[in-house]
Amino acid sequence: MSEQTAAERELAELLVESLNLEGVAAEGIDPEAPLFGEGLGLDSIDALELALAITKRHGIQLRSDGDENRRIFASLRSLAAHIEQRKAA
């Protein structure tokens, strides 16, 4: 497992908190593991809830019909990188 950056750790905590992931520790989420399917096993409803939490916390709008959502939501690392990139813009 790769080590989480500070931004990834904060996002992992938001993910666990907003989705009420019982038995999942934020620090135990592999930043390179898939968020959906074999990784954390999230579904489309989870993605919507997470996008809402990110919007509330960071003011970054993630569109449900975005063409790049598969890439953005691929892993904790890719999602954190996208957020950091949007915050810097």
C-alpha cells in the first residue's frame, strides 16, 4: 500500500465520514486502490454523496455527467489530485 499524502488523508476521512463506512479506517485506504468494484466497493449513489460532500467542503463542483468521472473517481489518489488541481485553478 502506498502512503497517503496529507490531501489524500483528509479526503479519505471525508469519504469515511460522508458515506458512513463502518469498519473502514481512513488511514487504511490505499490511495491507489479502486474506489469502485474490487477496491472499496462504492457504487453510483456513493459517488453522488461523495461529490456532494466534496462540493460542500471544497466548493468544487463535480458533475454527475462529467466525461472524466471514471478517471477522477478511479482512486483516492486521482480524486485528491483532481481536487488539488481545481483548487489551484
